[in-house]
Amino acid sequence: MNDPFVTMTLSLSGLTGLGMIVGGGLAGWRGWLQLKRTELDRATLPTAANPAGAPAGARIEIADLRERIRKLEAIAAGVEL
């Protein structure tokens, strides 16, 4: 077991295996980061064209604003509420 070629072969094999494990972990980490970026992109605030994609709090706020606008338009038109 004192042969330098055996020691070198075992060391290089271990280093290669460690490199493969680290490479696989890095690929998994990048995939996880991409997943989180995709989740954040989907959680954007809704537009007027897509109010259904909004979180519940944003939908309630939009409905409240619409109600206020309706009341202001009725006041402007002279209609009693």
C-alpha cells in the first residue's frame, strides 16, 4: 500500500467523486433558485386585464376602489344613493 501510484490513483478517484457530488449539488441549487424566481414572477400584482391572478388582499382592495369610484360617479351625476 506504500506504492505512490496506488496512493495517487485513490486520491484522484476521491477528488473526482467529490467534484461530481459538488457539481450535482450546484446544479440542484441553480434549479431551486430558478424555481423560486419563477414563483416570484407569478406572484406579481394583477393588472386591470387580469384581476383574478391577484392575492385575496389585492382583490379586496380593487373591489373597494371600484365601489368608491362608483359612488363618486353617482354623486357627480346627481343620483341619490
